[in-house]
Amino acid sequence: MKTKTTVQFNTEFMLLLGRLLQNGFSLQQALEFMPIVFPTQKQWLHQVQTGLEAGKRLAPSLAAVSFPAHLVAQIELTELQGNLGECLLHLGQLQRIQQKRRRELVGVIAYPCFLLLFLGALIGMMQIYLFPEIAQFNPTTSATSPLQLFFRVMGTFVIMAGALISVYFFRWHRRPLLQRLAAAFRWPFIGKTLQAYYQYCLLFDLATCLNNGLNLAEMHQLTHRLAKTSWLVQLMQQLETAVQKGGTLLANLADGVFYPPELQLVLAKGSPLQQMAKEVDLLAVIKYDELQRQLKQKVNWLQPLLFILIGIIIICTYLSILLPLYHTMEGIS
């Protein structure tokens, strides 16, 4: 039976395991120590240990206990060529940042969402009790109120948008993995952030391989040992196919949405392997900072948008109250 884990535990697991490995623990010793820190996950950790004792590597052992697939792919690549501790620390730190941004997002939208709920309840009460009373002053007026018009327009928009998005996602989900990701990079609002995340993962993996002395040919051989469902493996296969058809490596890097433009410039320089490793490592750090900045920016944009929506609802509510009264006063005069 597979034990379900939380995002928080997955993050802390990678961070702790990375620290233990970097402090000289063997993988088996680290996993034997972990139940002390995570007593509620003893069964899950035991299942991972069982996989290791059966001769599996860490990545397949984690995959067998439903560890997130994208993290398993990153761990598997690093595990095959070394430096596992650093990789786990990087992944854990990235997951922690994502959790932090998620908490910030909840904090940012909590107050506007509370206001929207409060406004919804208030408008419902007004619709039941106040608007019928106002209508009695001018029973001949049957025009749609601004508030009703707003909700009708919004309702129509939501229904149409929901239908279009459902059709799009149905077709999107049936496409190959790389095509799905490339399409996701063009999504409004979050597309650029997704692209930055995958580019960071690519740069981090490439820097790790270069720091361990692997050249591009050896990296290519390494990817053949990874799971074929990994986006990174499929990306390398796509690149290999394009080069075999007569294209150059740099030309294909320039055309691909997965490769940051800076990577092409670094590879075009033809620096020695050690220098190239430092340059790619620096690119990974820069992309990491860019990813954090984009995530923070997206979070900061949400609250003003919600307040604009609240403002529109309040204005429509006032108009729905005042316009009938104005028409009534006009009729009296």
C-alpha cells in the first residue's frame, strides 16, 4: 500500500536528505536516520529503503512510492552521474520557494475573496429585500439594473470561457509531452513563468553534468538510461533527431523554446569544459533569480485585479439602487 505524502514533506525530505549526503552520510544511513525526524512517515521511508535494498537506485525507489514524477526525473539524472546531495538541496530549495509563493498567493487573495463573498451575500440580501421595495416606487420601470446586466455579462463570459478552455485542454492533453509544454509556454499570465522554470531545470542539469566532467556526447549517452517519459529525455531525443537531419546544434538551440538564448552564446564560445561548467552554472543562478522574480510579480498582480473587480461590483450596486430612485424622483417632479 502506497503512503500518500504532502508537498511540505516532499520538500523537507529532499532538503534533509541532501544535507545528510553532503555531510558524509551514505544513502542507506540517511534513510535510516530520517524516521527520527519524520516519525509519521516511517512506512513511506521503509518502502523507499526496501527499494534500495532490492538493488534499485533512489529515483526508481521514489517513483515506486508516488514521489512527484518531475522531481524523480531530476533526481534520476543527477544520481546517474553523481552530486546527488547538491541536486536534492537545489530541488528542495526550489520547492520551498514555490510553497512560499503559494502561501503569499493565498495571503494576497484571501482579503479580496472575503470581500467578494461579503459583497455576494450583501447583494443577495438586497436582491431579496431591497430591490423589490425600490421597484414598488416605480412599477412601470422594467429595465434591467446595472448590477443584473453586469452579472449576466459576467455569467455569459464565464460559461463561454469555460467551454472554450475545456475544449482547449481536452485537445492539449492529447498532444505529445513536449508539444504540450511548448503550448503552455504561450499561455497568458503564467506561460513565461513555466518556461523560466523548465529552462532553469535544463540549465541546472546541464551545469551539474558539466561540473562532473561530462561532455555533450557523454550526456547524450546518459539520457538513454533515463525513463523515456521524462521531458528531458524526449527533449534530447528531439534535438538528436534534428541534428541527424542535417541541422546544427546551435541552430536547433536557437529554435527551441526550452533553451534560453544565453545558453546558445555560451556553447558558441567553445570554452574549455571547466569554464563552460562555471558559465552554465551562472546562467542557472540567473534563471533561478528570474523565476523567483516572475513568481513574485504574478502574485503581486492578482490583488489589484481582484480589487478592480470588487470596485466594478460596488459601482454597479450603487447604480442599481440610485437609478431607480432617480427615475422615481423624476416622475414625481
